[in-house]
Amino acid sequence: MAGQQEIKTPTCAKCGACTPVCPVYQSTGRESHTARGKLHLFKVGASFDSAYFNDLLGKCIQCGACDDACPRNLTPSADIRTWRGQQPFGNDPHGFFKFLSTKMLASPLLQEGGCQTLRALFDTLPKASGLRKRLDLLVPGFTARPQLPLPPKKSSGKILSYFPGCLAEHLYKDIKAATAILADRCGYALHTPAALTCCGLASHASGNKQEAQKLARKNIKAFAVNSPADSTSPILTSCASCTSHLKSYPALFADDPEMHEKALVFAHRVQEFSTFFVGQDGLETTKPQQPLFYHDPCHLRFGPCQVSREPRQLLTETNGLPPLALPAQCCGQGGLFHLTNPDLSQDIFTRALEPLQEHSRGLVITTCSGCLLQWQQGLARANSPLTAEHLAVFLAKICKD
Ligand code: SF4
Ligand code: SF4
């Protein structure tokens, strides 16, 4: 393994607890796609010179299920990220694509420009255009975003910090608007610092620790400098993936005591929005009793968040009926994973959709912008009568005037 940095190989007991929970393994049935398989290959000397191994490193959605299942408290998902970071650029089959994507995500201007261009292109296309249909499948309802009620102006003066994330900031703007409506009903005005950038999850998952740290520094500073909100008050988030990654900032700076301290304070303030709104007065709804399913994002099931009760409780209280049963199952999106491994991503989604096949109506609710994208695309591709919506948007639409 010439030129390869030596990694302290974790002690894996080969018990296999990480195998059945791995969504990639569930699709392919290949041992080399499990955490155990990858750890073993590295132990016996897998090399970055091998095209096979380089491809293998991309076959991980970074869901964290293996970390959660491991009785030895190993963190195989972190090892996979470390190895990805050591892949020579030319040997990573998705290296160039990952480089471009993470650069784009690091630039809010590029993202906004890209989304506006796409929207303008969409508007010029004839209704029957094949490209229009393909774009609509890419981001269903791209131009027909649901109309949200305008929030009444309240004058409580309480300001709450908010981290919308790239998708809610540029693509799914209704999520940001809906979160503002919910906050308003509870007596808060949201404040999003202008200097915010991508949470850095895509860079982190690609193994680009330096870029991930750079983005994290910007975000920590953005909420610490000139913020009108109390410096100890919650920073609300409406995307599970962003939430999980923002809460992981302390680990990102484990080797930098000064930044680690700041990251700890920051991470402590980060609060997933359903856990905030479930305890609030003010969300009076029409209780429409719609048939609903709640999809648990992996980033809330595993890792630092562990949020599953609150979204369900919020749905039960506001809809007037509890969500219908839906097994917790990865949807296959995984950020860049659904672009670098489209067939595998689709296969994982098909398994998530399977329990819903018998239903002729219903709304799939989730709290992750990435999962939402996957569900909207997947349901449209499958010609399903079901639709998908973000929890914040659903709640804002059923709020009483
Ligand atoms: S992080 Fe998820 S996809 Fe990756 S090896 Fe672990 S269980 Fe499998
Ligand atoms: S659960 Fe942990 S110890 Fe068991 S095989 Fe997987 S990585 Fe190894």
C-alpha cells in the first residue's frame, strides 16, 4: 500500500450485528458492502490502488445503522469516511463529481443561481415537453409549490435562530416559509444569519475533513456574531441531515481544543424543530384526520439526535389521528449517494415503499429535506397515488387562521 497513511484498524469481533441493518447489504447481499466486510478488507490490506476497493468505498450511504448496532461501540461509518478522505483523487470513481458537488454546496450564490436558472428554464418549456417531465420528476412540483397561508404579524419580539439548510434555503423554500409560520404562531420570529453556508455534511461524508471544518467554522461564527437572538437560545433546524451533522461539529474539531469548545456550545443550541414545537402552545390546527405515514430519517434514528417520538406526537396532536404504521427503513437518498449510486439508491427506496403498496391514498411525512426529495421522486416514478410532504409544510397548511 505505497503512500497510504496507516490507519489504526478497529478491533472488529466479526459478530455480524452490523450486517442485517445495513441498507446497502439488504439490497446487494454482498458481505463486502457491510461494515464488517469493509473493516476486514482493510485489515487484510485492501489498497487504494485497487479499482474494486475504491468503488466499494462508495457503496455506503453513511446512515450510521452499523455504528448504532455495533456491540463494541465501533464507528465503521467514520472509518469509511476516513478512507474516502485518503483515496487519491484520480482513484475515486466519483471523485470529480463529489468535488464539483461539494464546491457548489459551499457556495450559496452558486446554489441560488443554479435553482433560479432551473426554474426559469422550467417556465419556458411547453407543458408536453419531455425535458419538463424529466425536470418535474427530478424535483416534483418544482414550480407548483403549495401555497402556504401568510403568517399573521405578532409582536412578541422573541427572536429564534434558524438554520434552514441548503435545500430549504434554495430549492424547497416552502419548508423555510412553513417553519416561519409555525414559529410565528408560537410567538417567535425566525432569524437566519446572512453568512450561513452549507452544514458541510456532503464534504464530511466524502472524507473531506478540511472543507467540512471550514464550513463548520463559518456557521459557528455566523450564529455567534451580531445575532439578534440570545446567544444561549436554541438554533432551530428543519432538516434531519443538517441537524445530525451540526450536532456532530464537536467531533469534527476533536483535535482543536479552542474550536471544540465553541462547537460544543453551538451543538448544544441546535434543536430539531419537532422537538421544539411539540412543547409549544399556539399550534391550533383544523385536525383534518388525514391518513398519514411518518418516515423516520436515518439521521434522526442514529447518531447524536435519536428523535422519533416527537414528530409522531406532533402529528397525532395536530392531525387528530396518529400516523399509520410504517416500518423504519432507509429511503436510499443519502445525499450524494443517490447521485453516485442511482440504481442502488432506487432499489433501497423500493424496499421502503413496499409496505405502502397496498394503500390507495395517504401522505408520507418526513422531517429531512433529502428524504423528502427521495420520496417525492420515488412516488412519482412508481406512479403511486400517495404524495410526500415535509412535516413543517403539513403543519403550516393545517394551522387555523
Ligand atoms: S453507514 Fe449504513 S450503509 Fe454504510 S456500512 Fe454502515 S450500515 Fe451500511
Ligand atoms: S457489529 Fe461491530 S464488531 Fe460486530 S461485525 Fe460489525 S463492526 Fe464488527
